[in-house]
Amino acid sequence: MVPHLTTALHGPLVALEKRILEAMPDIEHWFRTQWQEVSSPFYASVDLRNAGFKLAPVDTNLFPGGFNNLNPEFLSLAVQAAQVAVEKICPEARRLLLIPENHTRNTYYLRNVVELSNILKAAGMEVRIGSLSPEITEVTRLETHDGLPLILEPLVREKNRLKLNAATFEGVDYPAFDSCAILLNNDLSGGVPDILQGLEQNLIPPLHAGWFTRRKSQHFAAYEKVANDFANLLDIDPWLLNPYFDTASGIDFHNRVGEDVLAEKVDVLLKKIQAKYDEYGITHQPFAIVKADAGTYGMGIMSVKSADEVRDLNRKTRNKMSVIKEGMEVSEVMIQEGVYTFETINDAVAEPVVYMMDHFVIGGFYRVHTSRGIDENLNAPGMHFVPLAFEKPCTLPDCAGAPDAPPNRFYAYGVVARLALLAAGMELQENDPLNA
């Protein structure tokens, strides 16, 4: 099942998808040369928006938490990609220590950990799961929403290595565990715990990928360079792939500090978008997304269509915007061009999320939201959304089919997601403390 694109597929997007299909050999060769210069992140997910006239990434997550939403038919793609990714980092690796987020009560997230662990095991790894949570002081059995078991163990630091101690739990012996590499599925929003500092084991992704230091604006600055290069290759307008953005700092939503500066920047960005809409004959009203420059889980995000909306925020919205995950206060925001989503299923809006390991697309799903609009953030905590697994892989287009045929739309998604992945690789290299 594929969401229906409710706008007539015409104009820039059909031209873009046609151009992508025509240029497939050039595109794949271009990606190969790029990956010779840039190391791919171990894994990532990219949220895309398809406006019918524009296809662009709006967020890139380096600690993806939705492996449970992928189509199990494409498991072999994930296993092969995981083998390549692990070999690059630790060719001799037999054991992998997986460290998840601390929110053990989110049983859907736990299902993601189970699925990620299964992929790594199928790739030839012995996988154990160690928790940073202070609540996990002994071997603990949790259950996913669909009743699958997940065993968490307390982490132990010995000199510069993280290990798991030997233990017996429910009649099962768990031998001591010392791994070559440590895979983080924890985005470090609240900072780097002491136990992770100065380890001699390979940490994947590196600590500087965490939200305590990473900024969305840095990512989209890197993405802008990538999109411009790619647009030159295809001889297209980079705006068709790239959302405009700006930043504002020194913001205090609680005390209304920096409001005027933010409002002015929103106004400038909306006018810039309007000029592009006029150029392409787009009649929709431009909008902007104001979001915390760090952080995830759809927190600290609002959609605005005028500068006045920024100046007239009510207390509830100011409270929502002022704090993100782990209680971190927001003082820096990114103002991003809002990209409409015109994909719907059963009258609910949808957006594609593409998953990658190393530089390979391994699948994806549609985030389908029944209570949100075409100009709103769909990654909304506490709201109902239904993941819809991609029915085709993103790697094999049907060059004889129409641009909007599912394999071709998925291929276009995979291309744009890989552009964002390449930008993330550049971003990590630029921010690597060893390169400072």
C-alpha cells in the first residue's frame, strides 16, 4: 500500500523524478565517488516531505529508533549493509555491545531494539544489550508491546573498557562480555555520561554525533552543499531538493527574549519561499517550521505562516518550545522552510522515512498521522501515528514505468535520503575533535 499523492503529479516534481530516472547511472557513479571522500555514518534515518512540487529532507537522525517499522521482507538488505558497516569499523568484530535509550517504558522503542539486535546477530555478531539507566542494576527482562523479551544488563567500566559482568538470570547463565565495538542507539541529548568518556573501544556513532553537541543547522548547511553539487549534476534547480533555513540564538521563549529577531528572520524566510512559489506558479501559502537546533522526538517544534504568529505565542506554546528531551532548555532555533506533504492514506497525512546502514538504503516506512495537517510536524509525541512499511525496496526503479510508480517514487526517496546521509557524513567529519 502506498499513500496517494493528492496533488496532480505534474510540473517540477514529475520533471525531477523523470530526471532522476534518466540519470540513474550518473547518480550511482556520483554517489560512489562521494563515498570515497566521505565516511558514511553507521546508520541513519531521514524524514522526507513530498509536496508534489518539491521533495526534500526535513530531519536526519543518526540514532534511528524505528527498525521495527521496516518491511521484514527486506531484512536481507539490512543484514548485508550491517556486515559492510561493521567490517569497516572493526573487521575482526565478533561481539557488539548495544546501548539503547533509557526510556524502558516505551515498548514500541524496545521492539526497535529487538529488531536492531536481530539484524546485527544475522550479520554474524554476538549482541548483548547494556543499559545506561540507573534503574538497571541487575539483569532485567523487559517485554515489547507484542510480547517479545528484551534482556538488559548493567554496564561495568573497567579502566578504559565497557563490559558486562557474568550473571545468572532465570536459570540462564550470561558470561562476562567484552566487545570490540559499542553501538549507541542513544542520542545523548542530556550530554555524555562519564562512563562513555575516553573508551578505547570503537564507539558507533562517535560521541560528537550526539545531540549534546550536534546542530540541525550544521547538518542543513552541509546538505545545501551536497544538494547544489547534485543539482549541477542533473542540471536542475537545487531548491526542488533543498529547504531554505536560517538560525536564531539567544532565544528565551519563557521570558519572550529574542522574539523580535526571530519574527524578523521568519518574515525574511517566508518572503524568500514566496518568491520561489511565484516562480513555479505555486498557489499555496508558504510556511516555516521553527524548531530547536538540537534534539529529537519532535519536541520543540512549531509551524508558522507569518511573523506575527511568532510575536503572539500563547503561554502553552512558549512552554512547549522552551524545553526539549532530557529537560534541556532551548536557546538556539533553526527556522526551516516548511515543506507541505500531499501524501495521504485514508484521509490521514503521510510522510516517508528512509532507513540506511552504511551508505545503503535498507527500507523505510510512511509516518501516517490521523490528527495533523499537511503543514504540520507529524513526528508528534503522544499522538497517534501508524507506520506503513514500504512495499518495494528503494534500490530498483522501474525505468519503463511512470515517475509516480511505487518503485520509482521509492528510488527518488532513496536518492534524496542518501544526499542527506552524505551531508551527515560530511558534518561528522567536520565536527570530529581529531580534525580540530
